[in-house]
Amino acid sequence: MATPYQGAPIQGTPSQGNVTSLTQNGQDAAAAPVIRTIGFADLHRALQLGWEDFKAVPSHAIILCVIYPVLGLVLARTVLGYSVLPLLFPLAAGFALLGPFAALGLYELSRRREKGEQQPSAWDALDVLRSPSFGAMLGLGVLLLALFVTWVATAQAIYIAAFGYEGATGISDFATRVLTTPQGWWLIIVGCGVGFLFALVALCVSVVSFPLMLDRHASAGDAMVTSLRAVARNPVPMAAWGLIVAVLLVAGSLPFFLGLTVVIPLLGHATWHLYRETIEPELNPQPLPPRQQRERRPAADFPANLFPWRRKNS
């Protein structure tokens, strides 16, 4: 005689479907990057190792980043077509939003030096373009670019709310307005507060995202989630890192953005090492198909070597 519970799973014993679900969840949890707890000593170590990387390949790092300060100067000259003094500080501070994407090549150089390559070249930095996750990196870079444009537009709106559409006649006039008037004090407080929120968003979604995508070929979504987890696990050190980045970027922007040719490489290399300090190494990395060896061609062939049909016929 069958009991009412015949054929039903015994209470407390998972069914086959539940076992499969638990197994998949366990695999997903195991595959998720493990976040370490870091301290200020780890930040110092990341900066120190970043400086060592910069000293090892200073010319290549500067070549990779020379367009960055040039872009800053162009933006400072062309934005809105009138006096851009009110936007110089937002532009300089906004580099913190784009920096993680701009330093992709620097992550690759640090990764290669970490593997034992003592003299990586600028061409090696371009290997990031062939990474399986470059599309994800590009997508997150577009997101940071949109954040940067939104920040500049917001900073402009804050200035207009304080002083109207009349531009400053010079540096002294601008400094007097900002530092000696109630409107200027309001501008400083509101502008820094809003800028902090933009920087916080950028830091949370990108502090380890790009190195993770380069190292483990993660998707943009997984990389951002891991970055958010890293910030939640280490709120004080990550806040200190954000402050370090902001101070160095502003300092590098003061002499006509030229200091960024040193600051950007330093922070780029240091970010890679911060990623190593924050994320546990992968225990069982998945093997990737070998990359096709790139044919090295002399610099004298530039720009003809940019066109593959010309290379085939040569």
C-alpha cells in the first residue's frame, strides 16, 4: 500500500534539479574573483611598483600618453568657443574619469614585466587591442566617456548658475570671482560635491575592471561587479586611492597638462599592481588559444604598414 508521500523527495534531501542548481551556483561562486582585504601599505606598494615600471619603460609610457595632455589642451581651447577658464579645473579633474580606459596599454606593459619580460616595447602595449575582451573594455570606456561629458556639462551649468553667461576676462578676474565672492564659494562647495559623486561612480565601477578584463578576459558586467565588491570590501583604502589619483591628476594638470605625461603612466602602472594586491590570483586559469604572432616591420614602412593589402603585395 502506497503512502501519501511515495515518490516524493524526502524532506531535507535535494531533488536532482536542485542538486544541479546548487552545483552550478557553486561553480559560479568558485569562478568569481576572490577579493582581498588591503591596507594603506598595499597602496604604497602599488605606487612603488608602478614607479619601477615607469622607470623601466619611461619613453614608451610617455609616447603612449602624449596624446592625452594634447587632448586636454584641445578641449580647453575649443569647448564652447569662448573663455574656458571656468572649465579648466573640471577638465583636469575629469581625467580621473577617463584615466582607467586611457591606461589600457600601460596595464599590458606592467603585465608583461610581471611575466619576466624586461624590455617590453610600445608595440607590445598595442597587444591589448587584440585581447578577447577588448570589446568589453571599449564598452566600459564609452561609459566612462559619457560620464566625463556629463560631468563637464554639469560643471558648466553650475558655473552659469553662479555667475551667468558672462565669461571671465582673465586669470586674475576669474580667481577674484571664485575666491572672494559668495557666488564663488558656493561654486566651490557645490562643484566639488558634485564632482566627488562623479568620481565616486567612476572609481566604484572601474578601479579593477580594466585589469581584470585584460587578465581574465571577463565581461564588462562581471568586471564592474567585481570592482564594486572590491570597493565594498575595502572602502577606506579605495577612498584613499581615489584621493591619491585626484591629487596627482590635478598636480599634473597645472603646468598646461604636461605633468600628465608622468602622472598618467605612473597611475596606469600602479593601477595594475593595485589590481594584483586586491584580487587573489586565479587558481585554475582557463587556457586561451595562442595569439597569432604579429609581424614586426621597420618604422620606415609607416604608414604603409597600416594597410594589410599593401603588406600582402609587398
